[in-house]
Amino acid sequence: MAKQTASGKSFKIAVLPGDGTGPEVTREAVKVMDAAAAKYGFKTEKVEYDLGGERYKRTGEVCPESVVAELRGFDAILLGAIGHPDVKPGILEKGLLLKLRFDLDQYINLRPVRLFPGVECPLKDKGPEQIDYAVIRENSGDVYTGVGGTTQKGTPHEVATQVMVYNRFQVDRCLRYAFEYARKYGKKARGKGENNTLGLVGKTNVLTYVFDLWERAFHEMGAKEYPDVKRDYYHVDATCMWMVKSPEWFDVLVTGNMFGDIITDLGAMTQGGMGIAAGGNLNPEGVSMFEPIGGSAPKYTGKNVINPLAAICAMQMMLEHLGLEEAAKGVDAAVRRATGEKIKNLAAGKMGYSTTQVGDLVVSLLP
Ligand code: IPM
Ligand code: MN
């Protein structure tokens, strides 16, 4: 990752506010980004795209190829939320979110599970020290590839398959990212433990083809190229158990697309919910897209009550990804102070601050 160079470097950012509360939270993320740019000395050139449910309803377009082509020319993409109450589930998710992940080959979905100070955690006796790990979700394969089909539909003998597909190339590139990440951001690297540990989350006892491939690739690459990174293996069901009971055991986890989807929602709840959980869809060699994990929350739309911290955290991850380390650290510190000292509840309408006030607060706390 490039270090932050002298002031003045400019980044092209595509802003996709999306549906529902997406525009409200994205506005605050952009507000904080602009303040950070002024403070830490970088520039941004922002282009907004009106992709989402409204545009689909108006024009029938979800994500034109011309837009995908344009997006390839940006340094990063900031996404608000996708999902519209009048649009059948699946259309926007597949046509926009998954399309961008696939077409831009964002093969890593990085989802940190970090409890910030002052945030209420549903787990008994757990605090920021205990909930501090990252999930690296493979983002290009698995049941998400759409391999499968249906026959005899509508009959009592209907058959449906949706196949878990992985090839060695996909597994290897994901593992490589995960080992590198563990080496750089694991607990030892952060002075918080004796080892940098990468845990593979799978289901080798049942998915004896797919996770056999993952497990062999994991140990081969680890032994050969990352002997300094400790390797662990956990079944996905046990992982869920330990995420609740002993989250402090985890450092960096790597897993397939479907398991990663599921366990990161559990992780998000343990870090205070959708108001705070953020992730990055990364193409380390291309254009990456950062998003709050939560949805478009139609019932809060336009009320200025939704929590923008997840979007602000997604933007923070984007700064880090762009190599703006000082700015990324600054935003992280400001968010931690906001939760630790000011905002008492992360839920929409219960923060004691409006959406716009939370953005202002984070800006005011930038160190
Ligand atoms: C997520 C979401 C998506 C996924 C949906 C909306 C397609 O749940 O980003 O985790 O399954 O990846
Ligand atoms: Mn999900």
C-alpha cells in the first residue's frame, strides 16, 4: 500500500448514494471525507451516480455497461445502500451490487469486526478489547456464481440446485490477500498478541470437496510463504458459537462467500449493529468499493435520524485503502471519540443526534 505522499495528491471517487437512507448517510461520509481532505492534505474529485431503485423505476436501467466502464476509471467507489421497497428483491442486489462486485472483480470483501468504545454490545462482559478481529470474505465465487438450475418447476418433483463453486485460482488469490493482511494487521503486528493468526473458516466435515481445496491451499501457501503467520482452522458452525462466546480468540478469519456473508452479519451485531458495521469490496489490483453493511432502511428515509457512522467507517476504510494513512487514522480516532464520549445509542432516532449532526460531530473531533 502506498504511503501518503505530500499534500495535494488527488483521488477520483465515484459516489453511489443509492436507495432509501443511502443518500443521507453518504452525504455525511462525504462531509467527513472533505473535512479530512482539507485537514490532512489530499484532494478528491467526486462524481455522483444515481444508480438504484428510483432510476430503475424511472428508466428500467439498473446498471448500464457504460457506467461500469466509467467506474473502472476511478480510484475508489463509495456506496450508500441498495434496496427499494417497490422493486422486487434480487433485481437491484444482483443487477447492481453483485454486478459491480463481479464485473470489477472485487474478489475480497473485508469486514472488520471491531467494537468501538462506548458502544453497547449484546455479548455479556465483552468490550473493545475482546471484539477486535477481521473477516476476509471471498467475494467472487461460491453459490454466488449462479451455477445451478431448476427442473420440473412447479411440480411436486421440482429440483433446484445452486452449486458451491471454487477454483484454485480464486482460493489462492483470496488466501494470499488474507495472509498478507494477517501479517500486516494481525494481533502481533498491532502489539495486541503473540501471533498474527489467520483462521480458515470452513466445513471440511461435510463440504469435503470445496473445503478440502481451501484447506490444502491454505496450508500449502502458509507453510511455504507465510511461516510467520499462525494457522488455525474452524468449522463455520463452531465459529458462530465462538463469535458469541469467545470473540477474543479471533484475529483474522478467511472464508468463502456464503459463510462470510452469514458470519459477518453476526459479527456486525456484536460490534453494535448495522449503524456501525462497514466493509470494503476490494480488487487489490483494480477499483474497490466501500459500503456500510446495512441496508437502505426505507422506514427511516428522509427523516435525518439514521446513523451515518457505518458509512463514515466505510469511507475511513477507503482512505486507508488509498494509502492515506494519516487521514484514515484521524477519522478512526474521531469516530472512536464520537462513540466513546458523545453518542450513547447507535440506533436510528435514539442517538441524541440527527444524521447531519453526527457528521458534524465527527468532523469536529478530527484530530
Ligand atoms: C451483503 C449482502 C449482499 C450479499 C446481498 C444484498 C446480495 O447481504 O453485502 O452482505 O449477500 O453479499
Ligand atoms: Mn449479507
